[in-house]
Amino acid sequence: MALDLFKENYTGKILETTIGAGPKAVKVGGETCYPFYTWEGKMPNPPRIAFAVYDAETERWPASLKEAYGEVLNDPAAWAKKDVEQFGAELICLKLQSTDPNGKNAGPEAVLPTVEKVMKAVEVPLIIAGVSNAEKDREVLRKVAEKFEQKNLVLWPVEEANHKILGAGALSFGHLVGASTPIDVNLAKQLNTLLDNLGVKPDRVLMDPTTGALGYGIEYCYSVMERDRMAALIQQDDKMQKPLLNFVGSEVWKIKETNQTAAEAPNLGEQKLRGVIYEAVNATMVLLTGSDLVVMLHPEAIAKVKQLIKELLA
């Protein structure tokens, strides 16, 4: 006797978005079903992984993460090139860590040459990430948008506090918006509405719902992302029909469980493996609830998640 599976009736669709330009451009979104429920609908574009590259080293990273990149950690262009040539990166997320007001507090004039060097070193699409300081990101990302016109970059984070300047910059200079809100469906919809009112086209927006690390809020993030996808696919809410973007690596590698050595936490096992597993599991959770683009750090964790995506879509 054949098993008659129940099939959900989806009335909405996630918009398809293209990141980057030229032959290396990447498409995300386009789903007509819940994540990996391909017997009910289509996932025309597999979820993508962006490799994170920092323009300034952070003291938070444990030795096990630094070992993965070694000598290129202080050269963002070489780091990005290694990601592409050695690890097969399809996208790079350049984190402008040096602009942090609590750190080096670098201005636009200091980081624009770095962005240009990375852009020349690799041909894959770029996410240009600020430091989640609305005022500083407004200043820096606006200049990045203007300098690299029509490169179809993702500018992140665009928040309610800076959406007018950065949304207008993305609109004027041909870039995408990474709309970031603090784990709340209504706030996400509100920011999407504000960007729409500004004139940013719906398919030029990626939604960042904010990601908590495993043990540090991932379950709440998961629940909110589920509601985001329900609104988009079942409730026909066109303001929520955007691809989802999650920053996993930066959250995972700052928590104590990935920073404690085996001597400090012997019950947690070997530190490097523990960190890789934490990041891979975290990424898996956001993928299973609808993420279209995940930003990660450790190449071994990324390899595991890429293999999982391949198997789930086989």
C-alpha cells in the first residue's frame, strides 16, 4: 500500500535575488516550499555559504580558528583568495572590523583601499559588513556604496536607525540591502516596509533576523525564522517574502564553549573539533528553518554544511 503524504498548499513564494555581477554572480531565494520540502514545492537555488574575512584581527578568536588561516589572517585580500582557491568559496563576507568605534575606529578612507584589494583578488560576490554601530556603519557603508557603484554588493547591517541613508545609497549606486532586526517578526516587517517606502525594490533586500549561537538564543531565532517563513509562504505576506541571511560564524566563535581549551573544560572534548561542530550545528539549524545565505568562519565546518546541503537536495 502506497504511503499518501500530506502536502502543504503554499500560496506565497520567496523572491529570487542575485548577488554580485558577471559570471560569478550568485542567486538565492526563489523557494515555493518550506526548507528542503522539495516534494511540496521547489528550491531552485540551494542555500549558499559565505566565507567571512576580517580586515582586522579580533582577540576573541581561539587558536584553533586562527590555525585554519595562519599567515593570511592579517591580509584580507590573501585570505579571501585562499577561501576561493583552496576552499571553493562562492561568496565572501568582508567584515570591516577595523571601523569599530571601540577598537581601531578606522574611517572610510582607511577601509576603501582594503575593499578594493579584496575585490581585485577574487571575482566572487561580496557582502560588505559593518560593525552594528548605526552611526559608524552609516558613514562607512555609504562611502563603500558610492565608491563601488554597480558592483551589486550586499551592504550590512541596514537597520531602522540608518535605513534612509544606506537604503538610498544602495538604491542610487546599485547594491543590495542586508536588513537587520533584533529577532522579531514585526520589527522585520516594519523595516522591510520602510525600505519599500524608500523605493528599494523588494528583490533587492535580504532579511537578517539576528542569529543566536547554540545555547545562546538559537532556539528563539529558530522560532522567529519559522514564523518569518510561515508569513511569507502560507499567509501571503509580501513584505516577508525575502531571502534570509544569517551570521553564524561570528556568533559561535565568541562564546566560551568554543574558546575554552581542553585543559580548561576537559568534559567538552578537543577544542578544535568542538568549535567546528558548534558552528556546523548552528548553521544546520538556521538552514532547516529557512536561511538562504549563511556567513561562516571555519573551513572544516563549512565543508560539513555544504555536504549536508548537497545530500538534502539530492
